[in-house]
Amino acid sequence: MRIAMSTKASPSQTGAQGAPLSRPDTAETQDLELYRTLSRLHREQLRPVGPIEQTLVETIVHNCYQTHHIQHTERELCLLQNSQCLINLGRLARYRDFLERSTREALAQLSAIQQRRRLVKPAVMAAAASSSAKPAAGPQPVRPSRSAIHREPASLPIPRPIDQPDAPRDDVSASAAPAETTPPPAGPGPRSA
């Protein structure tokens, strides 16, 4: 871990106007060069296409860069050997595990996206080639027409309320054997008033 340096410039580091001199720190220059090198090497090997793949490669580069700094910090802490250093080593070990897990997940996502892209690309190229090619002489495959079922509007049964009885059904078996009906008895019967 780096110790943050104050941003105030000492009198020996200021110019005529009182502004700090713009001399880059050698450690910062080395860090920037390391990050650029890691980024270039990972981009050459992983070849990202599109913003999602570029974001995943940036995540991988950042994790590798942080892991590099953790290794240097762990070496420095091992030399000190006191109780606070052991606590910091434990924290660094957990952080390194997090970075390694994040890198594995990003690599898995990147490889899955690139694999899908590679599978889709030949199919798209083949479709483009077949559409731009001249039609061959001879019989051509015929597309099946849609059946009449697909042209009819779908009619779904309307659900009946629970408190209503079932509607009479029109069965073929009921019309084949008509039920005998008896006429009402003739004669005086109770009259309704």
C-alpha cells in the first residue's frame, strides 16, 4: 500500500509564481508504464470487440495491476514482522482473493461472449453469402404456406362463473338416441293464479 503524500509543495519545489514544479515522480511513471504494458498485452491476447468486451478486459487489466501492487506490499510487510503487519497481511490476502475471483469471473464472461460472437458470425456470413449469390438453376425449395388454422382467429372458451350451472352440451351420442318424451297428462290440473 502506498502512503499518500501531501499535495502541498515545499518552498524548494515551487517556481517563480509559487506553483509546484511539474516533475513527474519516478514511481508514478513506472506505475503508468506498467499499466500501459499490461493493457497492451491483454488487449493483444484477448482482442475485445465492442464496449462490453472492452469493459471486461479493463476489469482484468485493473485486477492484474492491483495484484502486482499487493504482492510488493506483502513483501514489504513480511520484513516488518509485528502484530499490525499480520492484520494488514490478512486484509491483503482477502483483497487478493477478491481480485483473483473477479478476474476469473471476468475471463469466463469474456470467453462466453466471444464464443457466442464466433458462433453467430459464421451463420450471419453464410446468410449474407447465400442472399448475394445468384440463384442456381434447377428446382428450388418451396416454402410451405401457412395452414388454414393459423389464419383463423383464435377463439378461447369463456370461463363461466362458479355459481352458474353447466350449459347444455351438444353431444353426438345424445342426438343419435333421442329420449322418449311423454306428453303432459290432459285434463284438469292445478291452475296457477
